[in-house]
Amino acid sequence: MMTTDRVVFVLRGLLVLAFAAILLLQVMSIPGTLAYNAEQSADPFWHYPLLVVLEVELICVQVVVVATWMLLGMVREDRIFSDAAFRWVDLIIGAIVAAWLVWAGLAVFVFATSDDPGLPLLMGIVLLAGAVLGLLMFVMRALLRQATALRSDMDAVI
């Protein structure tokens, strides 16, 4: 149990760093970069929809970070096999689906307008990785459901 506490502590530290880095990207880096590119570009219109897409993607990642934080707290308190955990897992799945849909919309636009195959291929790989991540979370949710049912059965026997 002591090892689990240490791992949870380290994971929470990394989540704080990830959240802070994402927040920095959201507030300072991405808007500034896109505004500069819009000023330098002959066609600045596409920079603003790209800003919205990137901000939505980062918000989805932040939702996943917060939900993971809450799940780690439940692990630490030995409450992970309860119905309350499903709320956070469902939130993670919802954020992944939302991010995937927004990214897919952007990918369709890029596939239709790009002359170079590099960017569409990169976006397709990210789209594939997002689909795998979402499906893995769905399987993990099913495993959590089974483990929760087994825990309830064991508690009833004891």
C-alpha cells in the first residue's frame, strides 16, 4: 500500500505539471503564435478557427487531467471500486470523444485542402491514436464495472 501511495503522489505531481503546462499553452503560447501568424499571412481567416479548435482540444485534456486526479484520490482512499468512480471515467471518455470529434472535423478540412500529404498523414495518426485511447478507456470502464461487481459480491459474503 505504501508503494501505491508513492505512485499516486508522483502521478499527482506530474498531473499538476501537465495542467500548468497546458494552461500556459492555452493562455500565452497558442494565441500569441496564431495572432502573429495571422498578421504575417495573406489569408489570416483560418488562424482563428484553428485557435478555437486547439483551445477545445486543450480543455478536453484538462478535463482528463482533473478526472484522473479524482480517480487517483479514490485509489488512495480505496474507493475506486464504487459507483462514484464511473462518473469520472465517463467524464474522461466524454472528453476523449469530444476531442476526437473536433480533431476529426479539422482533419476533414485539412484532407480536403492540403496539397502536401505530410500534415494529413500526421493528423490521421493522431486521429487513430485518439480512437485507440477512447476505446481503451471504454474497455477499462467495463473492467472497472466487473471489478466493482466482484467487490460488492465479496463484501456481501464477508
